[in-house]
Amino acid sequence: MKRVYTAEHLVPVMHMSNVLAAEGIRCELRNERLGGVVGEIPFLETWPELWVAELDFERARELIELELHSQGVEEPAWTCPGCREQVEGQFSECWNCGHARPEPPR
């Protein structure tokens, strides 16, 4: 097993665990309960960690990097062709009429 990801808080580690699981990569979470011993041992050693099998390491690392770099990238808002409602970019359907987002021009 190799450590593929660590973070100060459990939430991002669990998110990456879900990203890997969605791609069929089994992973193991370690140190999820060590936050209470900060001060007794070095704080970096208490951070939650995500470990994967060595044969999955490279693919897991690629997926994590892709996820980290795609966060914060927002799609632009769009105007619904059905009802002309302004819809935020993260939505693929109009909240008002249910019309699907139009395909971008090629």
C-alpha cells in the first residue's frame, strides 16, 4: 500500500476516497481519528490519509490531481432556450422549465 493523499481535515480526504471509488479504485482511510492527539505527536502525523494498492497508485494520483485542478473551475451561466431564464453554470437543466442546457457551438 502507498499513501496517495493527505489533508488537514477529513472532508477532502473522504471526497478523494469517493472520487477513487467511483473509478473502481479501492482505498483505505487511515488516521481519521487522530485529531485529538495533536500535541502528543507531530501534527502532520495526525492528518487523515488515503492509501491505495501499489498497482493503483499512479492512476489514483492522476485522478486526484485532476480533481484538485478542476475544483473552482466554473461553467459560465447560460440562458434557457425554452423560457429565457438565466441559469447558473453548474446546472445542466433549467430550474424553471426543465429544458436541457444547449450544446456549445463547435
